[in-house]
Amino acid sequence: MVEMHVEGLSLDPQTRKPIVILRQNDGKGLLPLWIGAMEAMTISLVLNGEELPRPLAHDLLLMVAKALNGTLTGVDIVDYKDGIYYAVLLLRGPAGLISVDCRPSDGIALALRASVPIRVKAEVLEKAAREQGPDCIHPATRHHAGSDAATDMARSADARKEADTLAALLAKGAVPEDLGEAAGPERLRDLLRALEPASRNKM
């Protein structure tokens, strides 16, 4: 397993979709993941040290785990197939260590909140590099270099609600200015305006 950390967030210049960028801890390489707008917002809040008065879904999940005497110990990205990454949460509780399937974007949001490692199987990095080519580590040059399930699961009923929630938070100034190279509040507002119904369904 290769330990990685979140380098930052950006926007795909062609599709206007959010990207979370993972960098190997040894600094050797980057892995971009195309994610949903809501997941991007929750990750950006942690990266910028922002706190909301009430817990979001990821905060709530960690609170529930703690109430059940469980702790999140790590997040592993374990597979890549058909352009989609797959991950697991590693949870330790009364029954020992268990793994729970999750979307990488959710896993990353949880890992940042719990300050636990994010790891990627070496085989996954090798397979992604073979299929996507060497320019997959440059998010500005490709717009289909690998998504997680957040961009490939149809959730039409929730997608508009999530986008509207993000828009409301932006209007209140809850999302900070500095979201990386390209994803400040104005750019995220543009992202929301640009989302077609078909794109919303994939968030």
C-alpha cells in the first residue's frame, strides 16, 4: 500500500467537475479523482479549517462510530476498474478490525476529519497509469482520467438537493475563498450553474 495525502482541490477546466488530488507521501506522484460537488465542499471545509454549527453527514458518521466504541483507523483505495476507483473504511471496534465498502470521496472526507492515513494499493496506481497514460497526473490535461463512484452512481433525487445545499452555503459564505488553484466560491457557483440534469444525476 502507498500512503498518500490530499494535495488540494481543483476544477476540471473542460467538464467543470471538482477534482481531489492525492499525492504520494514521498512526493513521487499525483492521483486525481473526479468527485461530486457536495463531496468537494465537505473536503474543502476540512482543508481550510472551517467548522459548521451542525455536523454534516461525514461528521455524524464519525460521531456514531465513536458512540459505538469504534474508531476509523484508515481509508484504503483498493481497486480500479472500468474507470472507477473503489475504497474501504478500516474501522476498529469491539469486534476487532473490520472493513466497510465506501466511495473514495467519502473515505477521503472521513480520513481528513479523523486524521487517519489514506492509502492506495500499488497495483491500483500501476493499473491507472497504464490505462490513463502518464498525463493522468496532470488534472488540467484530462477530464476522464478516473472517477470514483460519486460521479458514476445515479442519485437523481439527492443530487439537486445536494447542489442546492451547496449553493445555500456559498451564499452564506460558509465555503472559504481558498480551495486550491481554481476552486474558489465564484468558480463553484459557476460549477453549480453549469451542471446539467444528466451531470447532477451522476454526483
